[in-house]
Amino acid sequence: MTLHTAPRIPDPDAFYEALMEAHRALPAEESRRLDARLVLLLANQIGDQAVLMAAIAAARAAADRP
Amino acid sequence: MPSTYVNPRYAAPPPPASGREEAAVVIAGGGLVGLTAALDLARRGVRSVLLYEDDTVSHGSRAICFAKRTLEIYGRLGLGAKFLAKGVTWNTGRVYHQDREAYAFDLLPEEGHAYPAFVNLQQYYAEEWLVEACAATGLVDLRWKHRITGVAPRADGATLTVETAQGRYALDAQWVLAADGARSTIREAMALPFLGQVFRDRFLIADVVMHAPFPAERRFWFDPPFHPGQSVLLHKQPDDVWRIDFQLGWDADPEAEKDPARVEARVRQMLGPDMPFSLEWVSVYTFRCRRIETFRHGRVFFLGDSAHQVSPFGARGGNGGVQDADNLCWKLAAVLEGRAPDALLDSYDAERIPAADENIMNSTRSTDFITPKNDAARAYRDAVMDLSASYAFARPLVNSGRLSRPALLRDSPLSSPDAGAWDGGLPAGAPAADAPVIDAAGRAGWLLERIGADGGFTLLADTAQVEAPGIATLRLAPDALQDHSGLAAARYGMRPGDAVLLRPDQHIAARFRAGTATQAAIAAAHRRALGLAA
């Protein structure tokens, strides 16, 4: 498996809304911890070391773009 | 404070009258690693002079967790039974988050090993036994209260300046084993820097004497109600002594934290109001995960904490140091006896630097979990703990210490490529696996007792047709040494006619499928494992 970067989420707006809803009214610290739980759950769902490493690299690289 | 142990005091010998002396092998440091090296060399018939600034064994229990591989090494050195008899055997670890269990592990889920995953024992007992065993060989010149103050390395050795109460002398050594600890005088004199990390955290060790009902297992708490926001580690030791290790945070005042009243209050919080206890030993520590660049510098070798340091989570400090001695001593003995070239000693770096890096990597990962460096690290640590309550997947992420395991010497220059196709079993470079055996007289014993005990190489085979000059063949067969459980064959991945060549330090040098174990092939692997051109 390789890291998918083409669109795959069936209803992107609904997913994004659910994500915002989960964070609504949370203090920054709890928000960060919620994201961490989410990342860990999704990482286990992927369960492929190479894809996880590629995702970390892609996430880091995205911040470097102008 | 200690009530269960009195440190012995050893007599300090006078310095040589001439003020100058020669020695083939000098060991700097009379701690766990230096004493282990002295005994290992003595078992191989090599004399040594051991210099130590103190005149006793460890003050305090210090490195209490002796791992299986270390116990096997002490088994080879003749002390294994003492560790089993006196020490507290444990295999299980349990990790708690707040008031519930988050994760548990069993380190030795299979039967058929002489030694358990761990034995807890105060370091002073191990050192006391090593001193007695060294003295009994008559080959170790133990010089208590002889303090090294200078070292001048040469191509053919080093001259050490040694201070005693009755004066100073120069000791011309052909070989020096620097096992003189984290503040190694020899390392400092040779200006060898440590490379690695310092962690901003402090920990309090409280050894307490109590009759507690806790089982013999490693218990670790993250954020427990009795020590909120920090971690706590509990270990059982012999003599009803319990090790409690409290994380304090970087801002703690190390002197104030050693105040017995303050320590007792922390312990009381943990144990509740009804458990009687007394303090045995208290220490506040910080730690580093780092090493020097190379462990061999000509005729000077660094072992244990003088070469590398780790956090205590994982019990990789003392165990790593003992395994350094195990690796170096047979090589030095072979070179001194003229059976191997000097180049064999370069393999100490090739094998023990990756092993140290593995220990540093594991202990750094544990420390990053236990002592989060920033807000993100803390969020992830707490997220793992949150998830571990409900979801099994998160439990292996809980890292309270990945406990010491011996390094597989994967890329060792001493290992030969597999002869024939091997798809399982232990690869070259792995420490030899133990297994129960029954000898020709019907006595039950252990395979590792038969490997390296004579100081030489061993060829494991099931037929007398497989042999080579100068190598003892250990025949596993119904009419010789019986592998009655089949565990030896299974663990080594051996089928009829196969053979495995083992080094004097009980590591696999080469393995041969049936038909490939010719005398020439075995001899070539033997030469390679001795650092001779294959």
C-alpha cells in the first residue's frame, strides 16, 4: 500500500463538520489531546508502517510549502 | 539507614616499593562491570590487576534488575545458582494509569529456560559474590583504595598513575579495561566526549523495608492518585526490601527531596496509613542517554557506564555493561594466548556499539514517553493512556520501559553467512538459546551449561561425522546429550545433519545445513570468528 493523496472521503464537508463539532468548546489542551487520540485511532486503522511514515513525512513537508 | 546489609570492607594493599610496576591486564573500576570482566578473564586463565578507589561494594541497591542474558553469563561464570537462590524472580510487568490497569506484559511466556526473564537483586550482593569468586581464582590482584589519577596511552599499552594512602606509583599496563563508571577518570584524561541527550527530569529512589503483599512483578503507575501528575515504579528485592522510584520533575530540589521525613510522606501516600515500613536507602538522580564515539582506543577499552549511559527504564545499564565484558574478555584472552590477531579486538566496537545504540534507542523512547518533552508529546502520551482503557491496540504503545534484551549482533564481522537455506531458528550473531537436556548418565541440565564453559568454541550437531580440529563437538542425540523436549532443535531451527558453531561467549558464529558442515567450512567459520582472514 502507498499513501493515498487523491480524494477518498465520500462526503468531505460532513467529515470536516464532524471534526469541528468534536473540537467545539474544548479548551486548547483538551483539543490537542482529542486530535492525538484521533491520530492514534486512524494510525491503527491504517496499520501499515510504510504508509504511516510516508504520512508523517507528507504532513511535515506540507508546512514547508510557501 | 540500611538495616538489611552491611558493606564489607576490604583491605587496601600497599603500593609497590619501587614506585613502578608492570601488568599485562589492568582493570580500572571495581564495580559490577569491572569485577565481571576480572572474573571472566580469570575463568579463561588470564591474570589481571583491578584498581578501585573504594574499599567496598555498591553503596545502595542501585542496579537491581538482572536480565536473563546477564544471568546466563553469570551462569557461565559459576554464579548463576546464587542469583536464583537469593534473588527475586519475576517475569510479569503491570502498568497502571491513574487507578486502573492499562497494560500488562509477560517477558518469558515459554518454558524450558534455566533462567527467568529477570531476577531482582541488590547490586551489592552481586558485587560481593564477584569479589569472592575473583579472589578464589588467585588470578585477580584486587587493589582496593588504589585510585587512578592519570593515564598516558602508548601504542603498546598505557601507563597509569595510581594514588594510595601510602603513596603514588606508576603502573605500566599492556592492556587497560576502563570500567570506571559514568565519571570515568580514564575517559576524562583521554578527552573522549559523550554524544547524546540529557533529560530534564529528576527521580527519587526510596528503598523501603516492609512486609508487603504485592506480588513479585514490576509495577508502574502513570499519574496515580498517590503521586498525581508523575510516574512511580515498584520492584521487589530480597530481604523484604522494595524499590520505589518516584518521578519528581525537573524543578524538584534534589537535596530537599532526600529529607527522610519528606520521603516517608511520599511513601506513606502510596502505601496508605496502615503499612509499617522503614527507609533503607534514598537517592535522587537524573540521567543521560549517550555514549562515546568508539569503545576501543588502541590498548584501552571502555566498558559499561564509562562507554555508554542510559535511563534506568528498561534495566539496560548494568545489563549492557555485563554484556560488554562478556563480549570483550574471550577476545582479549584469545589475543593474549596468540590464538587470534589484534584485529579480533576491533570487533568489540563492531558488536558493542550497535548494542549500545539499541539500548540507548530503547531507553530514549521510554524516557520520551515517561517524561514528555513538550505539549505535543504530553498530549500523545495522555492520548495513549486514554485509549488504552478501552482499546487493545493502544496498550503496546504504553511505554514504561522496554526491558533489557540482548542485542542480536546482526552485522558482526565475526559471523559467517548461512551455509544452505535457513528459514527459521537463530541467525548468526544471536546469543545462544537455552534448552533443557539430559546427559548420558540420565542427569537433567541445561544446554547453555555446556557451551563456552571450557573457554572454547562449541559445535552443536547431531552426528559424530560433523567435527573440526580444535573445536569441541556437542552432540545432541539420544545416545549423547538428549534434547528430550525437542526445544533445542526447535529454537535453533536444526534438522537432522545440521550444525551450529558457537563462540566462547555463547553467540552463534555460523550455521550449516546438512551436508554443508565440512571440516573446511567449519574451520573457515572458526577462523573468521577469531578475526583471522576467512
